[in-house]
Amino acid sequence: MGMNPLSSPLLSDFYQFTMLQSYLEQDMQETAVFELFIRKLPPGRNFMVAAGLEQALDYLENLKFSSAELDWLATRFHPSLIDYFEQFRFSGDVHAMPEGTLFFPNEPILRITAPLPQAQLIESRIINLLHFETLIASKAARSVLIAPDKLLVDFGMRRAHGAEAALLAARASYLAGFTGTATVLAGAFYDIPLFGTMAHSYIQAHADETTAFAHFAHSNPDNVVLLIDTYDTEAAARKVVTLAPKLTADQINIKGVRLDSGDLTAHAYNVRQILDQGGLQSTTIFASGNLDEYRLQTLLSAKAPIDGFGIGTALDISSDAPAFDCAYKLQEYAGKPRRKRSEGKATWPGRKQVYRYYTSQGEMSHDIVALAENDPYEGQPLLERVMLAGNRTHPKIPLHDIRQQTLAGYTHLPKVMTALETAFAYPVTISTALQDLAKQLDAEMMTHL
Amino acid sequence: MGMNPLSSPLLSDFYQFTMLQSYLEQDMQETAVFELFIRKLPPGRNFMVAAGLEQALDYLENLKFSSAELDWLATRFHPSLIDYFEQFRFSGDVHAMPEGTLFFPNEPILRITAPLPQAQLIESRIINLLHFETLIASKAARSVLIAPDKLLVDFGMRRAHGAEAALLAARASYLAGFTGTATVLAGAFYDIPLFGTMAHSYIQAHADETTAFAHFAHSNPDNVVLLIDTYDTEAAARKVVTLAPKLTADQINIKGVRLDSGDLTAHAYNVRQILDQGGLQSTTIFASGNLDEYRLQTLLSAKAPIDGFGIGTALDISSDAPAFDCAYKLQEYAGKPRRKRSEGKATWPGRKQVYRYYTSQGEMSHDIVALAENDPYEGQPLLERVMLAGNRTHPKIPLHDIRQQTLAGYTHLPKVMTALETAFAYPVTISTALQDLAKQLDAEMMTHL
């Protein structure tokens, strides 16, 4: 149809188009400033990890209407709107926190400065991208912080919500410190290390388990990780021990075994003993099967001898918090700050910057949300300009480098915030100038009502 | 890169490729039968609604490797595997429950019969598609059954997990009985009715609310639904009443108002009264803002005068159950039934059919899962052949028709199963022949261990 599902400007809410029709008729094309922020943390969380900026900038740089899209719109909207779309390119500025930045409620992670119709049209997809990758990076960070020395692999593709979710979950979890993913296309697109072994069907398709193991090892000599829970885990571990010398004769090394069901702690202890007694001390144990950061914590507390984990569904759907409360709100139009005052949903007006402060030991101590201009603070400013007049101002950062920066960022977290339970509300204060601006706008509004 | 994220055969798990390498080396290309089923219902659920078959068949019909994909694979796998992929087309058969069919644990909703490497390679994406659309259709059905006479609109794009999730959530919820969606591209792709009004930013960008309303009405005279909660809901409703006669003079009718925050019941009562007293009895009230089927039930119990609902995040992420436990398992290979016996994950072997029985009043009474061959029952067989040797056997069913069939299907549910709480476990029995087959395979297995 000439519409790319991943980049089409029609991947948006219908109201963007009805609003744009009105904005153009009224010639309301002055500069608007929108900011994306979260209202509150999901229950049990101590921080969020910003992610998705790369995909958002790609979207903005390449946004245009195909002839198929214009034809479709022409049957539903005014010719003047279609004319506008024909020439449409995003020409605004973008300020953002770099991917991997830790952030908190009320802190803008992205600011769009553009003519009102442009800034409005992009809302739905910008939220869609940043919300999802931030969701997954924030979820993944929990496993990384709980199990910093373990191999962690994204196994979630099959229950991720569609194709893009699978790909971006692989990216976001790697960005947050995972070791790799099982999703091949994510490896191809983002150069993320790939991991994978075999399914139960592979074992079942063979007449017996040992033959299945031997075939796999000969076909994949550099990646011999054998799934041993299809019938009887300990029995299979003994078959692995028996098979090992024959493979060694062919210079094939059994890298690891995988457990996928039952009491993982008990099986891991038993299997470790069987492998060790069989001379396979360097064969690792990898576990999977309905894992999440809580089960990791339990397994680690029990000192289960497991070297790596495949985390699937719980990661890719962010099981404890499959969405979070974020908003993309108009903060300024035509040079005038704006404030939404809906019940329970009031926003801080104006263009903002976030400043971060650290203790002398390098621990994060607090943040200040201030006005972006004429309200300077000495802390570390978290938002930087990443796009000017529709063009990126910096080269793309390699994903591996973002991952390293994210891991470095974790080292500044107060220790108590690395736990799986809520530690304390990290202090985020609103600058006096920003509070004064909000009061002033409220007062003006009262005179209007 | 010459890889389409939505249709690439690389959108799969790495282990499919390592397994295929072994299958080809061992020439294990005999016919395999895999079935997709759920192990248990999510908590609080009474049934699931099958969806996603259309996308799965599209995927299978068009599956092939691009030269970029072959090049990428060639650096990682044996030349024999690359040769195989060059010629790769899916040539298998597919049996499935039609989209919209209500189903239960242990019932296959899809059966793939194909050479083992083919049936294996497609696993990850087939689950990815059917799991997600079934997830959303099953979630949407709950709102449809609770509020059968209300306008229900999918508002979830921004917090759906990526682009494809947004599109398929719109499709699956419409299939399950929703009235429409706000996602424009879903309207363009699937011909789903589109709904949308304005954002708070639209109101904020104007100097005052009445001007914003008037501008919108003149630009969108056929779709005047005004958002009235930006500042003060009741005050805005009075502005709507004041504005109405001026719009009537221009032959513009105010179709509705939208509430998006605060106590929706109280606001709806107040606004209904203000509108009625102002002569706007036919102006409808539409509500949105963190709604799900439970809040709908509360609003309906309170008899809140609301005519339609926009359901966003809770629908598109299936908030109470963002994933369900489904599996795609090898049930037969080379003419021999297979059974996985992993702890807590054992499967029923062989090719299966599901028969449904109804009471004389047309109510669903029970299902029987039987062997597909030589195990006939008189009930309604739920699986039908939809693909033969890689080609669809039926024309595509228009989405509107599937939706009608789904709605018709709900009328056969026992009344108690239409509630939001678990009613009772719908009886699904396993045929004697199937139980005997499982026992026989277990006995054979014991002799192998």
C-alpha cells in the first residue's frame, strides 16, 4: 500500500489530524515546546532508564508522506491539509537525556521545539517508541543490578508484543546491560551478541537424547549447549558426561547445559555435581523458564550454581509494570508558557532542564528541575541538544558504547536503590523560578475563568 | 539492509538456526506436526478468543530469504544451510480455529504439518503473532461483554509495545467487537472505523477554551467532539452550551464531549445535566483516561450517563495479563507421535481435533480434545484446514465478517462466563484414545530411560 508500518506518519492518533486541520486553518504554526516525562514510577521501582532516543531521531529525520498516504488522507481531510503534508518534513529542535540516563518523575527526558502542527503530529509515535524502550531498559536494569556477574540473555521474542517489540526489547535490554539476545534479527540490526541452543522439539524429534546431543554437537561444534530437561534432567546430565569423551576425541567441547523446568536450584546442584564428578568442571549451567529478577534473586540467594540466565516473557513485556504513566505535554506556545491543570494531571510549565548532584563519593544525591533559561544551577545538566532544525547534531552513538555508559551510570546509584524494592523517593526538587512560573500561570488562568 | 523487520525469516530465535543446521546434516526432513495451545487461562479469565491467523498465514505464504539475509547468515552457518535457505518456501499444511473462536487450555488453535526444518524455523514468529493478537482479542472481549451497548474505541497506540503491537491491537480489539480505533494506520490497513477528537495541547495552545472549541468545530464540522476537562469540566460544559447556538447557525452540530480526568461518574452526571438543560440532549458523553473493563463495570453500575469509552493502555498491553502461557510443541515426527514430559510441562501427543458441544438452548456445554484421525466425535469440529502445501485454501475473510462471527460466538457463552470473574472451569475432556496414546508413549519412554 506504500505505507511502511514502522515509519508511516499515519502511525498516529486520529486526533492529531483533526487538530492539524484546525491549526492550519487558523494559521497556528508558531513555535510549540512539548516535553515528555513520567508522572510517577511504577510500584516497587527506584528509577527509570531512558532509551529509544535513537529510534525517535530516526523517525523524525525520515518522516514524510508517501503518495499512497496522501491519497488515503485526501479522501478524509481538506485539500489544504494534504498540501501541507506533501511538503512535510520535521524541522524542529530536539533536546534529550542520552540513552541510558537514569531519571525520575517530573523530569523531561525529551523536549521538542517545532512549529505547533509538527510537534503535535509526532506525539503518538514518539511516545510509542520512547515509552517502550524505556520500559524494557528499566526492567532489564533490575536483573543486571541483581546479577551483575551472570550471563543474561533476552529470550523474549515469542511473547513480545509483535515484531518491533521483540527487536526493540533486545536493543533496550542490551543497552541496559544484558549480555545478548536470542532474537537473530536484533543481532543483525544492532550487532547484539546472539545466544541460543536447542528446543525440546529437537530432542523429541530424535529417537534418543544422547543421539540428539551428539548430532547437535557435531553440527554446532562452537556452540555446544545442551538442553537436558526434556525427560529426566539428572539422567540427561549423566548422558552428557558419558558423551563428553567421544566429543573430545573430535575436539568438540561441551560449553554448557541448559535447565528449563522444575526446581532450578535443586537441579543445578545435582547437575553441577554430576558434571564435576564426570570431569566437566568447565561446562557451564544455563537456566531459563519463567525467570524474572525476583526468581534470579531467589536463585542467587540459594547460591544455585548457575552461570547464566535466559529471561524471556517477563523481560519483553516488563511483567510487573507493562506500561508506565508518561505524557508528552505542551509547555509553551508562541513564546508563552502553558500549563495543563486537569485533576491529578497538572504539569510544570515552560522549557526545562534537569540538574543532577552527586556526593563527594560520586553517589547521586538529588536532582533539580529548573527552567531551561535564566535559571542556572551548578549540577550536571542532563538534557542536551541532539537535533537542530530537523538534523542530528551528533553522530549516532554505537550501541555498545551506550551500554558501557549505562553500566557506568549504575555505579553512581546509592546502593539501596539497586535493590528490587522501593528504597526511598530520590529527591527531585522543582526550582523556585519554575514554581513561581506555575503560580503565575494559575493566577492568570483564574482571571480567565 | 534488505531485511524487513515484520516479515524477515531472521525474526526468529537463534536456536532455530542451530537446530536446522543439525536437521539438515542428519537429513531429518520428514514430516513434523506442531500444535499451538495454551497451558492455562490467565487468572480471572473464563475463555480466550483466537486471533492472528490472518497475519500468520500471510507470514507463511510470503516467507523467503533476501540476499542480504543470506549474506548475513553465510558468515555464521554452513554453506549447506545457506543453500537450503536460498530455495526456502513454506510448503506445509495448516489447520486452525477460525479467528474469533472461543477456546480453552489444552486445545490446539493451530496445527502445522510440514517438513521438520520448516515447521521448526517458523516457531518464534508464529507464536509471536498468534500470542499477541489472541491476547488482545481476549482482553477486548471482556469490555465488549460488560458494555455491549456502548461505543468502545481502542485508544492505546502510544503505550502499545511498538508499531506492530499498536496496529495488531487495533485489529484484534475490533475483531473482538470494539467499535473502532484511534490509530490511523490501522484504519488504513484494516478498514477499521476511526475515532478521535482533540488533545489537551489543542485547548492549551488557544488563548481560551471557547475559541478552541469553535475553531475545532469549524475545521471538523462532521466530527465535533469537544474535550472539556483541561481546566474545569463543568465550566467547559457551560461554554459548550453557550457556543452551541452559534454553531447551529452555521449548521454545525456538537456531536459529543469528552471527559478524560477526575471522577468520571460525578462529572458525567453534572455534564449530562448541563447539556440537557442547555438543549443539547443529543450531544453524547465520551469518557477516557486509564479505563479498563473493571472501571467500565463500576461506571455502568453507577449508571454514569456515558455513551462511549476510549480504552487505551489497559487494552493494548492487556494490563491484567500482558502475556499468557502458550506453547508450540512437536506432537508427531516421521509418523510417530511425540510427547514432551518436562516437569509441569507435559503435552498431549499426536494430531488433534477439538469438538464442541452445545445444550439444546444453544449454550456451549463442553469440549472434547480427540485425535484428529480415527477418533471421531459428533460435536462441532473447531479446527479446519486453512493452508495446503503452502497455499491458502480459502479466500481471506473480511475483518468485519470475522467481527460479526465473534459477536455471534459470544451469544453461545453461558451467561456466568461473560462476567469479569472466573465462573467455573469450562469442561474440556481428553478423549480416551488420546489418553491411551499418551500412556503408551510414556511406557515406551520408560523402557528407554
